Amino acid sequence: DQQVKQNSPSLSVQEGRISILNCDYTNSMFDYFLWYKKYPAEGPTFLISISSIKDKNEDGRFTVFLNKSAKHLSLHIVPSQPGDSAVYFCAASDSGTYKYIFGTGTRLKVLA
Amino acid sequence: GAGVSQSPSNKVTEKGKDVELRCDPISGHTALYWYRQSLGQGLEFLIYFQGNSAPDKSGLPSDRFSAERTGGSVSTLTIQRTQQEDSAVYLCASSSTTGNTIYFGEGSWLTVV
């Protein structure tokens, strides 16, 4: 039972354009969400988070949008840079446990 | 240390042998997580320790897998009688009681031959 899904295994975007990475979840108890970036042979690094009390959180080039009714969140990267090429994971938990469940990841390739 | 430390970074073992993977979390972090990433797969939850509470072991794939956390700090993930399908990178992460962000180590790459 995959509670957190990233249905696009890969995405290619031209440098300077917007990258949109999507994530869906099924558990209505989830109320805290994280996005991570992972380069090969490295551990995942934290990018940005959002709580269910918000529908948008922005940090520099990264913005996360949350649609609670659709159980959907997305990460926008604008403008995209070649260094953004990595695998991106979304994660969700309920604030009672902070047990994070991760999606399967989306491999982003930003073309120069 | 400044970050989550994992050892060994790489381990090659023969099928049927036992292995132990160690995680040293960020000082003061009470929550500790183990995840696994098999080739081409996502991050699979294995086990979660939070303070003095009983660990959430719901993600352990079989009874060959076990984990301990001694003194609320260092954790050891043990895989008994390793199988080839256990080959993966095993990632440890930690977080504070009040922080909502989890911080990962670099992972332990396990290859079972």
C-alpha cells in the first residue's frame, strides 16, 4: 500500500524554465510534508517543508503547494538550473508521530 | 558530530552472513529512522525510534532484520543470514523532538554476493 506516490519517474526541463514535481498521498491524517533532493552516492538533503495549515511555502527558487482536498502537493523550481538535476523525494507524516513515509522519487534532468 | 554518521560506508558480504550497520545521530536528536533504497527504488521505511517509546518496526521486511538503539543515541541495524535481495543503500536519519525536519547520513551501501 503506497501511501505517498510520485507518479512521474523522470522529468526533463530546459535550463531557465520551471520544473514542477508532483506528489500524491492517500492518508488523510498526514499533515506535514517535506521535499528532499538526492544526488547519486549521497544522502538526501532537505529542501523545503509545508504544514497542512498552509497551502504554499516559498524559499528562494523553491515553492511547495499543498492541495489538501486533492491530497496533492507539488514542488516548483524556477528558474531551473543544471545543478538541480537530481532525484527528488516527497515525504509525509502526521504530526502526532513524525513517522515519515517517502514517495518513490522523480529524477529531474535540467538541460543546459 | 555535526551530522548523521553511518558506518561502514560500503560493505560487501557473502550470502548467509550477518551484517551490522551503525548510525550515530546528530547530538541531542531523539528521533532516529532507518530507510532502505534498493536499486531504482524509492526510500523504504524500515524502523523508527522516538525517545523512550517502543520503536515502530512496521517497515522491517522480515524477521532477519532487527535494530537497537542504545542509550537513546547510537543505533545498530542487524541483518541476519543476508540474501541478495538485501543489497541496497541503508540510510539513517535523525530529528529533534521539536524540529520537523529529518537529517540523513550518507548511507551504508550493502552488496550481498
